[in-house]
Amino acid sequence: MNQRIYSNTEIQEKISNAIKKFSDAELDKFCKKTHSKSVFDINMPLFLKVPEHFTDKEKTDAVKDGKGVNRWTWDFEFKRNGFSYAINTQWYARNDSYVQRWLQSVA
């Protein structure tokens, strides 16, 4: 069995807490697939950004991909400048070293 450095929940919580001190411009980079892929080796944006006024139903629908699978979670939601952010849920053992490196670089 492959030993993980972090659980998916730990990754989501640690990244969500760390990113709050980032500038708006830096945060917006993590709402793009290419930047998220280069930093964490994930295949979709780290964060999903929606208007803060979205209803619960709109937020629930927003985190689903084209096949109806939840790809982000609101469990570690944070808000900034009229927007709400959900974090990616798709983390695998291969991502752990990227997460660990990034967390160490922003500590």
C-alpha cells in the first residue's frame, strides 16, 4: 500500500489556510488549470471561483464537472472581494511531494 504524506483533507485545509495571505493576482493564478498543473501536478484548477451571491444550489452545481462528479469542495471555502472559493478534491499520492514543496516554500 502506498503511504501518503497527507490525506486529501489535510491538503485542502493546509492549502486553503496558506493561500489566504496571497495577493489577489496570485490567487487568481490558482484558478487556472495551467498554473495549478505546473505547481501541484493536478489536472484542473486548484480553486473554483464563483460570485459570493451564488445560492447553495448554484454552488453545488458549480463544483461538478461535465459528468456530474464533484471536483471541488466548499468545506474549506473562503471569500474575498465578492467571490467565494472552493478547493480541488482530486489529490493522489503523486501530488503529495508537490504539495509538501509548495507548503514549505510559502511557510
